[in-house]
Amino acid sequence: MYSDKKIVQSLGVILKAKSIFNIIISPGSRNAPIIIHFTQHKDFKTYSIVDERCAGFFALGIAQQIRKPVVVSCTSGSSVVNYYPAVTEAFFQNIPLVLVTADRPKEIIDIFEGQSIYQENIFQKHVEASVQLTEDESKSGIWYNDRLMNESINKCIIKNKPIHINIPFSEPLYGTTNHLQVKPKIIKTIPVKNYVEICDYKKEQYVWKKYGKKMILLGLYYTEKNTEKILRKLSLDPSVVIFTEKTSSHAYGKNFFSCIDQLIFNMNLKEWINFKPHILLTIGINIISKKIKILLRKSPPIYHWHIGEHNGKYPDTYYKLTTYWPINPGLFLKIFYYNNITSVPYSDYKKKWEKLRKEKMKKHKFFLKKEKSFSDLNVLFFVFKSIPNHTILQLGNSMIIRYYQLFNEKKYSIKSYCNRGTSGIDGSVSTAIGSATIRKKIVTLIVGDLSFFYDSNALWNNYIPKNFRIILINNGGGNIFKFISEKKLPEKIFHFFETKHIFSAEKICEMYHWKYEEISDFYTLKNSLSCFWKKSNQPCLLEINTKTSNNDKILKKYLSYLS
């Protein structure tokens, strides 16, 4: 059984031809043709998520894992706008989503018809393409719709960006047919991958060989295996240091420097002179470390090269960009590395950083051994150390990811993700659940209290696997704001930053039939974590209560001790 709307039939054929099979649907009436068609179509995997904001991030979590487009579809009106947080995150994180929104017929917009808003081009600059289809089922109308759907979905695939398809539907909406009445043309777009091979690198290769202090800095980036392999080879060069963040996905190696803030948080500009690179080569986006950005901006390198496909945007993050290659980093590094790039003059650059890392790590271990408080710092250090191999780790904003940046407890088999495209707290839980539904491995979300409660509707769906785990750090509010605040503010004002509360997740877990445990001491924490990831009959949430600790003061004390 299919919808009798030819426009929906064509959409189904085009999506199937482009191997897009995951469809997340939020309930409604105007999108009835989409619901009828895709839920009855054996080639598609459909999910029903009531809250459109959660649905958008749920789709993002799936697309993040499979690196293919995922469809999200809803009815007309405000439900469309609820996609916006996930759309912006997907846009800046380079995750492909196909937004299919049902709309009222164009002629009844602006005549006070219910559930009607201006949906055409509603996402503006935050989508790679936005198309308004027509209800015209003539030969030319069908050709027009098919062309727009092909073009926009191809852009989604090639650019790894969200796109928006807005479809007006007139009543009746629930008509069906047993046979497809369309055979749309499938238009392919073949991406050009050999651009890197025709580039002239002679000048850059000369510069690379000339200088003895090179830094490769990786931000949010889904590393390909070939890229990681070449980065590991480059890390053997004594003139090269490779800095990674926890959002650099799979880029990990024993010669990589993965705790940037632990190394440089207390470094002043005078000290930085001895460590700053001649050449900065950046890959990826949205560096978390505020300190590395400050140092590179105030005392920049001679050259800043950036590699990556950013749709015409120039990533001049450090105000010193000299060369930008809008190409695949893996292809670039392959050509660059295998052209005798490694023959460089004597350099002790990496040795300097290794010496500094050894000093900081010694202090780091001593402080954590000495500090006995049940604080965010100590708790998270123990939690991260306890995560089993081959786990997919989802991290909340903003406290959790910043603490994780301080720890070198990363196991190479653990893949970590965080919504740092726009760095909001609004979809961390939904994203993690989306990723858990598509992966057989254990997915663990470590999240702060405000992020969790903000997105607690994410638990309202029927697709959460039994091996999904949440570790909730409840410090009674946004404690991170106490740390990042530039000066001490009166309590009356600060309340609006921190948002203190007395809530726990117990009743939420009870409502959704989750296994729940609350912990407020190390003895119980150790015992609970020892069996937390074992097979269970329901998803589990471990709430760690650190409300009584002076978390901001302990973190400041720790960072001060590292200096």
C-alpha cells in the first residue's frame, strides 16, 4: 500500500535509489501521505518520535554514526520550527539530514487558516538547499518536483549538510493505492576527488622542510582511516606535534597530544614563545580549548594552513590564515606526506612538548591522588577511567566535554562524540539515543544535570536499546558558569547563570521504566561502575550527586597546581 500522492511516491523512489532508508516521523495530519507511504514501504526503517526537537537530534545521532543522510518529517506549523536546533547543529557539524516538512497549500497561507506559518525557506542559511515543491501532477509539474528533489538530496550527500524539502498537501490526505504511479528520473552527482592531485605544493613543501616547529591541530573532525594512518606517521617527525581534542573522533596515537588545556592552561605569552609553531596546520572545526585560541591569536605562527571542505567559508580562526585548501584532508595529507615531506632540519620541538607533558602529567596524577573530595573533577576522572573498551561515548555540553579534555584516560577503541557544531545543551540526550539505536555496541552518555533535564523528552520513544547507559553528573545547576565567569558576581545575579535546583532523575526513570541508582560517595561509585555495563533487561541511568562539593574551587585549585 502506498500514498496516492505522486509527489510522495517519487520521493520514496528517489530516496531508495540514493540508499537513504532511515525515516524519523513525528505524528500529525498534514503529513499523513508521508506517514502512510513510508511506514508501509518495506525498504525503509521508520521511527516515531513525538517531540520534533528530539526527533531532529535523534536523526542527527543516527546520521552521525552511519555518515549517510537520515530523513526527518513532520506536519505543518510550529512543529517545523522545532527542528531548528538540530538543523543548526547538523549544519555546523557537517551531518547530512533530509528535512521533509508537510505544508498547507500555498493559496491558503495568510488567510488565517490554522497550523499555517511561512515554511518556505524557513531554515535560511542553515541548510545547503531549500526547495518548495508543487502540487501540480501534470507531466511538467512532476518533472519539476523530481528535479528539485534530486538536486537537493545530492547536495545533502556531497556536502554533508542538511537540506529542506517543503511539500504542500491539499485534502484528501489519506488516499492510498496498491501500485506506484511514477517512475522518476534519478540524477546522480559524481563528486570530484582528484582536485588534490593537480595542486602545486612545491612552495608549501619547501616551507615545511625549512622550518623546525610545526603544529597540526585537529578540531571536530570525523577522521578517516587513511588520514589517521598518515597522521601517525607524521607524529614520528621530531619537528611535528599533533594536538587533538576529544571531538577529533578516531584520531588517537601515543605520539599525539590529547590534553591541550592540561599543557597550556597556565601558560603566559612569554612562555608560549618557546612553544609556538612556525607553521600551524589545522584540520576540523570548532576548537574547544579557549586557551589555545588565545595564544595562537595573540602570538600567531608565521604560516597558518587549513585543510577541509567548508563550502566557501574561510576558517581564519586565529586571524593568521595564509593558505586554505578546500579539499579532503586525507587526500591532501597522502600526497603531501609521500612527496619527501619528512626530510627536515634537526629539531627538538616535539621533545620540548613531551617534556612539558611529562611534568604536567606528574602533577595531574599527584593532585588527583591527594584530592579526596567527591567533586566533579575526581568523579569524572574515575568515570572516564572506568569506561570499557569499544564503547561509543557521547558527551554533554559544556562541563562534561571540558573536563574530559583534561584527562588522558582515552582508550583507543573508544569513539567519542559531542555536539560542538553549535555547542548547545538542547539535544545531547536525543543525539546519544539516536546513535544507540543504530549501533550494536554499548553507547554511554555522560551528561550534566541541566542538559539532561532540558532534553529529558528524549527518553519518550520505543527504540532505546537495553544496553544504553547514561551517567548523569548532578551538581545542582550550571556549575561551569562559576568557573568561566570573569569576575565574582552577586548571588542574586549569579542565580540567572547557574540555575540552582534540587531535582533528581529518579521519577523520570520510574516513568520510563529505566533502571536507576543515585550515588554520592566513592565506595558506592566504584561498586556500581564495576557492574554498570553488564547485560541488563532495561537501559540504566547512574546519577552521581556532587551538589555538596565546591566544584568550581576544586577545578581552579587543580589548574593552579598544574602551573
